[in-house]
Amino acid sequence: MLKTTTFICETCGKISDVGYIYNEIGNFKVYQVRKYKTLYLHLGVLLQGCLFIYNNVNIYLDKVVRYKISIHHTVMHLVNAMFKRVLNIKLVNKGFFINSKTLTFDFNNYKNLSNRTLFIIEQLLNNEFITSTIILKKQTSKQLKKNIQLNLVVIGNEGSFSIEICNGMHIKTTRTIGCFCIVSDKTISKGRRRIVALTNKNAIHYVLKNLLIIKNISYNIKQNIKNIENNIKNILNKQKIYLDYLKHLKQKKRKQIIKMLLDQTFYIFDYKILFTKIKLDSKKDLLFIINKIATKLVKKSIIILYGLKTHFINVFIKVTKDCLKLFTISCENLKNFFKTKQTIICITYHDLSYIKTCIKSFSICFTKTVKTIIQNILIKYK
């Protein structure tokens, strides 16, 4: 505790000076200074020896920390003026806090600030720093209690940027500020917002750190995209393998069905007849099978395959070239057999006919009846 000190006390939103108090027998590191009535209370840690009451001591002030606080104090005036210009509102400074690393500024505003607005404020302030605007402190005729003289802080030519009453520490020109960067903006209460900003090297480090983070994110995204592309290629390759395997199984199944159907052929006179029920969901597969059987039977062959579904019966009729005369008659007889009140769909090609009708038209004696129809036709044209 000292009667007089060169340390500036913690007051008005800014931290106090730091440094050392020492003499021949002790060394005390000062972290904080507070004023209590007419005395100055220095808070810190005794590093060496001891200090007694009424000792004569020396004071060492950390001028680097004071200089950084002076920069932030000046920036606070610039920020206050720039927010008023950009936001075009009657801005009220609701409080601030300054230390050697960051500055915090509270102000009245009910709306959220967009990233674009914050970027504009940053750019305008950085441009102002580059122009090396002069900062002057002038004494006013006004005084506070206890004969404390008030100072006027003038920024810009004849106060073109800002004029405010302030007894704090300030730098002489904006050029020494370096650069300015807003790191956060948030609402702390109704109608009150807070920004936190950095200056000089701290701002540069923050920007470079974020650029590095963005580059890492970009690299990771690119790597993920490559991994995704590789995974897609692997999936497509596997899909191709599976499709080829399914195709192979399908061909194998077709061969088995063809072999099974050929074993079911029987003769009426000297004609080969294949008449059976088949279970195939795909008409394409059925057409392939019926054509393949026709090529294997070669001549004097009549093939009739039918399949039952939930509501319909599908009948396919195929003959070899030497039985084309019998083909038309067979189709007509089968159509007559299916004649009911239900609709009949009949499509006929050169040597192939397709008949589709309601399942109600299907009789239990369908197989015997069709065989009888074919036998009667063959007897007639024998």
C-alpha cells in the first residue's frame, strides 16, 4: 500500500498497470492496483525477500502492457464512432472492458448484426488505421471534483472522426494500431449487444489461425469427397459383379426350365406337342424360353404355355414354320373356348399368339379341353 504511485488504477472498464515494486531486501510483482480513499492498494505476489512498512521502494512499470491498453482505449473511441456511422442509430455506450489482449464493447441495439455489417465496420476501421489519423488530447475548462482537469480526445483533422471527453491513456496516431478484427458478436440482454475484438498481432494471429482451420476443413472435405467417390466406384463395381452373377443365374435357370419343358413334350400323331403350365413373372423371359424351345424342336411342333396370376390367365401359343396353317385355327379355337362376358386380349404375330383373359374363364378341364382341340385339328388336317 503506497501513498503515491505511477501505476494507473483499475477503473472505467480498463485493467490497471502491472509491474514490480522492489528495493534491496525484497521484490514484489504487481498484478492489480486499486485506489482506497487516499491510498493505493497493490495486489500481487512477493517473489523474493520481504517488504516492511515505511520502506523506501522503487517502482518498475511494464510499459508494453500500458502501451497495449492505450491502443485498445483509443480503438474503443474509434469503434464507438464507427458503429454510430454505420448503424445510423443513436448509439449509447453501455460499457466496455479493456485489457492488453482484447477489448469488449457493449452498446444498445435491438437487431442482430449481419456478418456483412460487421465486415464493413472492420474494413472502414482498418482503412482509418492505414491513413495514420492524428489523435490529440486537449485540456478543457471543465473540472471534476478535487480539481481534476478534463481532457478532450480529438481524432482526425479538427475532430473530423470523433471528439469525446476522456482522461484515459491514448496513442498519438492510428497507424500504430495495425489492424482490427471482430471475433464475436452476441446479445447479452434485451436491447444490449456485445462485441469482442482484437488488434495488431493478436488480430493477425486470429485471422491466420482461422485461415488455417478453413484450409484444413477444405482439405478434409476434398479427402472425404475422394473417399466417397472411391466408395461409389467400389459399390458400382460390386453392383456390376452382382448383376453379372444374377445374369448368369438367370441364364442357368432358363436352361434348366427349357430342359424341363423339352422333357414334357408328347406326340399326337407325328406332331410334337408341348402344353404345360409355367411360373414366370417376366413376359420377356417367357417369350425367350418359348422361342428357344421352338428352335430346338425344329419342325412339326406346337407349343402352348400358360401361367396363372391372381386375376388373369396368360396363354402363349407358338408353332414351327411348317405348322402355320394350324396356328390360326388353334388360336381361334382357344379364343372361342375363353369366350365369356369377360374381356379377352388377343395379340397375334407371324407364328406367336398371346391371349389374356380373366381367371374366371379358366376351367378345371382346361388342359384336357385344349388337348382335345389340338387333336381334332390335327385329325382334320392330317
